[in-house]
Amino acid sequence: MNFTEADVAFQNEVRDWLKENLTPEIVAETKVSRNAFMSRERLVDWQKRLAKKGWLCTNWPKEFGGPGWSPTQKYIFEMEMARVGAPGTSPFGPRMCAPVIMKYGNQAQKDKYLPPMRNSDVIWCQGYSEPGSGSDLASLKTKAVREGDFYIVNGTKIWTTTAHIADWIFCLVRTSSTGKPQDGISFLLIDMTTPGIKVEPIITSDGNRAGTHEVNQVFFTDVKVPAENRVGEENVAWTYAKYLLEFERGGGAYSPRLRSSFDRLKRLVSATADGDKTLLGDTAWKEKLARTDIEIAGLEMFELEFYSRLTSGQNPGPMSSMIKLRGTEVMQQVQEYAVEAASHYAMPFPTQRVPGANDEPIGPEGSDVLAPRYFNGRKMTIYGGSSEVQRGIMAKAMLGL
């Protein structure tokens, strides 16, 4: 990609900022855990630094406090973040809930909820999936019954990332049982400190350490939510839910992180012996790397067009499904190749991944985190709508089938 002088100047600005703000404490924590396993303290610290610079809500329109970047600037920012291994940010407020409030919320809701998101004063989580209602999201059963100026909410949400550290949750709830499953759904914003909310951790098999976890189940028992916390109209939030999912699927660029992971994979392949030579000399591995390189290059083109649409005020549309589908599948492939290349060195040793541990990792660079990344990465082709769902959306919206 060829950058203009202005783009290069912006790139240098991002690099200088990262040198100053990517502190040793943040680096140390992200080396032993993924972004979702960061402590609340460290996550807020990182997001506050971005917010102070005006770089936390990079996809927001300028009228709401976004930086007003060009598609190229957005790509450069993501590329530089990936290059140094900087942590991501919590997407649920700024990238997912915010666009819904901007488009369907009233002015009071915009004034109340958007500034704290922009400044990282609150952490959000997402209440979509339920036991038995994952990809079939319209079958959700969490109910909200209107009683005067409040809704009484009962039900449960599952696989709720960062619910244990979140201040607020945006939820799809059933406010009517008549008509199609897609009818009768409303969009509520709920304070996590409200009486009747219980959060229970779900411990996954991806090798997280030091007692950390990522996902949870959230239970609602007679939770009293002000009716003014409903975004948009009652019973028509299926439209809002689909709109939000466009941003969840395409809200963050895959290709810069993919490119960084691919570079690590190439170093791993170059350092791994196969007899008297490295894997890089093997024809099959050359083909794998070449194919992956082409896949990432193609994804980069789609993402630049996607950013261009956002900059011009257009909705992501079905292109977000295309990006999510290819981004997650290629990332899974890179993770699988990394575990394959590292072989037995990918077996994690628990004490190596505890913050402050003195145990030296065994094997090539980063081998100790390959298996946890691989196991956790299996979810990527499920959340935000499975790959099968994405293909259905593309077939209907883009091919007219």
C-alpha cells in the first residue's frame, strides 16, 4: 500500500503515541493474556489513554466526537496497533451499542450514554445469546413486562463477555409473544448494579491463567428497568439488533491483526526444525504460507472499502458479513498452522503464563500462547452469527437467492 506524505505523518504520530502510552504494565499483562482477560483496571487505563487522545471511538462520526479519519488513517491506526501487539478495546459500548443509540435513540439517550462511552467512563457488555438461542437469536425468551414506568425483566443471557466487570448491559428482551419470533422484541439498557442481577463465570478450556475468565452467564430475577432505558420503539428491536450486528461483524479490522499473526507464523516456521532444515524449506509449508498471504491481501481490500462506506455515512450492510466470514476463518487457519508448526512446544505450561512468572517458555517464540489462542479462536466463527448464518445473509442480500 502506498501512503501519502500526510498518511506517513499520521503513521509516525501513532507510533510516537504508542511508544509513550503502551506502558510496561500493559505490555506485561497482554503478553500472558488476551484482551478479554485483562483486568478492569488495566483495560480502563488503556482506554482512558486512547480517549484522551480522541482515538477510542475511531468509527464514530465526527458529529458525535469521532476523529474523522479517512479509511487509510483507520487502517494505519489498526496496523500500528497490531505491529506492537497493543491490546484492543472493549467493543460493546463504542462499536456496537453506540451506533444503535446514534440512529434509533432519542436526544436524552444520546446525551446520557454516548459521552461516557467516548471517555471510557463505563464498560458495557452485550445481552443477546441465551441458552438455546444462539444463532437462532429470534427465539430468545428473556421477558420484560411493562408495569407503569418500568419493565420487570426475568430470564438469562449466556456467553456474556466481560459481564463480571461491566457497568451496563444492552439487552434484547421479549415484550410480546404474538406474531413471528422476530416480532415482540425490545432493546433495553440495564445498569448492572440493579437488584436482581446475578453474574456467574463460565470457565473455558483455552488455558487462561491466574484465576481470570472471559465469559459469563447473567441471570435476571424481577429486575426493575426504567422504561426510559428502552431504545427506539417497543416490539420492533429486531431491526435494531440486525443493525447492531452489522457493526459487531465488521466493526474492527481483521487484516492488521491477521498480518501481525501471519508474520509471527512465518518466524515460527522459519525457526522450527524439520530434520536438518526448517519447515520453511518444505514445499507444503510454502504453499500454506502463500495461500494465507493471498487471503489476507484480499481481506485488506474489502476492509478498506468497508471503512470508506463508514466514512461516507453509509451502513456496513452485507459487506460486514463477508468481512466477518473471511476474517474469522483465515484467523482460525493461521492459529491452526501455528499450533501445527510448534508441534509439542504448543503444549502450554501453566506457570509460564502467570503474570510475573520467572519460568522461561520452552520452544520457539510465543509457543506457550499458541494452544490457548487456538482453543479460544474456535468461537470466532460462531459469535456475531455463525459462518453458516453469514453465508445465508450474503446469498440473500448480495446474490438475491
